[in-house]
Amino acid sequence: MEHFHRYARPFDYEGGEEGCLLIHGFTGTPAHMRLLGESLHKGGYTVKGILLKGHGTKMEDMEKVTWQDWLQDAVTGYEVLRRTCSKVYVMGLSMGGVLSLLLAEQYPVDKVVPIAAPIRIYDRKAHGAPLLKYFQKFKMWGGSGESSASEEFTDYKLGYDGFSVEALCHLLKLMKMAEKGLRQIQCPALVVQSKTDETVRPVSAQIIYDRIKAFQKEILWLERSKHVCTIGPEREMMHKKIHEFLQRT
């Protein structure tokens, strides 16, 4: 854990008896979820931001983990909150959004907020990962993916510059599992997606919305955010919407 800034560490904020589990994305860290976590804590919630195995150290550590590890990390976080909280709300960014959906499919989650959760992605080559892993161990993220410092909280922009191709295979597996089980979700859902996401196809949000069986569900469309929208220019508006969603009975 010494490789990264302290913001990249897991965090726990003690609050009321309603708990929020926050799950970061593929190659990311809890830093991406910290601003949302602080906002929820100010609103009176108990908040737990977890660190997924193989993350927050060095990229090579991703090679040693599997989708089962990540799902278990999410389940453990959920169970810790469930022991002390009367209600548990689960929200995650990107792969964390996929894990949030899987938790809502398999456990009695009270509300779910998948943020930029990939059901469809732009990188068609990603699906070749099961073959590519035999020729290439690591791949760097394409393009700079940078937006101006005024738009993003760069202090919180902490994650790997690339990824293990083997780990990508495990992400693809989680995406398939989550998509397959969408009809099992019955708890209220707020699906958050940016129309200008450079990684996840925005149709992902529509697929999630259309297939889940929740009586109470909505999509929050962001207009100007990149994939890591939790530190993007519309983060405060997103915080406000999430607060309103959680308060609704």
C-alpha cells in the first residue's frame, strides 16, 4: 500500500444506521470513490469504501487475482455493513458497478447505484483477451484520457496506467455474469452513465434499466463526464441525485 497516496486506501466513515458500500473500478482505487463517500457521510450515512485485491499497489499484482477474489471482496464489504446497519445501499464505479449489480442479484441489497457499469464497451479488441494473454502480459491504457485539472479532482486520480491482460479476462467474466442476472434485481436502482464516456458504451445503462425488475428505477444521464465520472465535472450534481434517491421511500 505504500506505492500510492493515502487517498487510495480503503476508508470507513461511521455514521447512522443506513450503510453505503462503495466499490471502485478495474485498475482504480478507493480514491475514485472518496468524494462520493465524504458527501454520503455528511448526509448521515455509514460509509465503507473497499480496496479490491490486486489494486492500489503495483500493476503486476493484478496477475494474481481472479473474478472470484473481487466478488468476495464486495461480498465481505456488504456483510460487514449488514451486521451493523439496518439498510445497505451498494454503489460502484465501472467494474465496481458490475460488482454492485452482482450483489443486488445475489443478496438482499436495499438499493443499488451502478455508475458507468460496463455491459457494452468500446474496445472490441478487449474480447480477444483470452487469446492475447498468451502473447502479452500487460497493456497500457490507450490515449491520455486526461481532462483539464479544473474539471477533475486530480488529487483523487489514482490508479494504474495499464492492466494485466489476464485480469481483463476476469473483468469480462464478471460483465457476462452481471448481464445474465439483471432480471433478478428487484431493489430500487439509480443507473448513472455519462453520454461522453470514452470506455463504456452508454447503451449499457439502457440495457441495465430495461432488464432489471425494480419497480423504482431511473437513469441519471451525465452530459460532460469521462468514464471516471465520480471525480469529473458533474460529480456534485451526481451526489445530489444519489442523496435524493437514497432518501426516497
